[in-house]
Amino acid sequence: MEYKDGLPVLNFEELVSYIMEESQYPKTDIERILDLETEYMEKIGII
């Protein structure tokens, strides 16, 4: 497998299956908090 910047270089099908595998795992509390924080900042127009 080819790597660039420490990450595997994937074709479209490999990328889709990689994302599907990763999304099977529930988000951690920290990830959920960061998502909510980002959503809030977008709503109030900071980012």
C-alpha cells in the first residue's frame, strides 16, 4: 500500500469502505463536544 504523509493513499472504493469501517465506531464524548462546539460557533458566525 502506498503512503503519503503517514496516511494510506486510497482509491475511491477503498476510501468509501475505510469511511464506512470508521463510522461503525461510536464517537467519543470529546468528539461529540467538539462537534457541538463547532456547530454553535457556525450558528453565531464565529467560523
